Amino acid sequence: MADIIRLADANLKRLRTRLISQLRRQIGGDYISEQVLAAMREVPRHLFVRESDRAQAYEDYPLSIGHGQTISAPHIVGIMCSLLEIEKGMKILEIGGGSGYHAAVLAQLTGPGGMVYAIERVTELADFARQNLTDAGYKNVVVTAGDGTVGLSEHAPYDCITVACAAPAVPQPLVDQLKRGGKMTIPIGKYTQELYLIHKNDVISNEKKGGVVFVPLIGEYGF
């Protein structure tokens, strides 16, 4: 049995390495940084999908995690993390925690000296994410069940905020909780969605980063 487990683990590691090579070749450093690719290489994505989907964990497409939600395609996670230019020790807020995979990549990037706070609207998925993060060994992530559109003011301000659901507009509470000089990634739109990179300085500025498809952001400042 132990030999079978070792073989399975080795195969999953091989598939993860193949995925990283594929992302480097097909997406490129202009979109996914080497820093982020290195972090993704360390995160066992197969622990963040349903057991029945583990054979597909290292394919570059989204997978259902139940409750009408998905784990994002790896390239989308890579692009969103790269846009934030995360440094060690940062405090990060994630909206739409899902199964915990995106939070795990963020945790890998900010390191043990940093902290990731993830909010997930569906209580069962918040529980799923907590268990997955524990199984994967991440101790610098706190998952909260609640309305992500209002953020998590008790830990603000945040160096970075990332939103993994499509919003009708940028929720003002998230802007308020972003530190001066901070960055936020957020998809905007209902049917046609655009990924935005928000910069908070003396004025709030934004950049369009391309079309995306996400589940809707539900809550007081969402749909």
C-alpha cells in the first residue's frame, strides 16, 4: 500500500511539473511571473478538488467544487497573483475562497511571515477550504464564511485584495480596506466580464487586463 501511495504521489508531482511547464510555454512571463510559477509548483492542487476529480487536478481548466462554484483554471490564478506583485510578509484579502486553492498560492507567495484572509459565502465550501488548507499544511490562512462584498474590516488595511467572483462594480468597502499603495484584482461585469487591476494611491486608478469568466459575486455590494 505504501508503494502505491508513493507512486501516486510521484505521478501527481509529475503532472504538476508538467502543468507549470505548460503555463510557462503557453502563457509566458508577461502574464505569469516566475515567482508565481514557483509558488504554484509547490501547491498540491489535487488536495483542493473533489476526490473524484483528482485525475484532472493538473489540467488547465476550471473544475466544479459543488454548490454552483468552481476552482479557477490554474492560468487564471497565476495571472491574478502575478498582477498583484506579492512580496513576502504581505497581508492579503481574498474574496470567494472556494476550495482554498487560490488562498494557498497566495499563502505560498506571502510566506509564513505574511497572512491571507479568505471569505467564502457558502458555509460548506468554507469548511471544505479549511480542511484542504490544513491537509496541505498551510497555517497562514484564515477562512471566514460570510459576505465577501463587505470585506473583513477587522484585519484591514490589506496590502492586496483579490476577488474571484464577477462584480457589477468595485465594492466600496474593499476599496476602503485596501491600504494606500495597495492593489486589487477584480472581474467586473455580468455577461461580458473584464479583469481589472485597481491601484489605490491619492486617486483610485484601474487597468483592464482582459476578458474572463467567473461566477457572480453575491452580497450587499454584488449581484
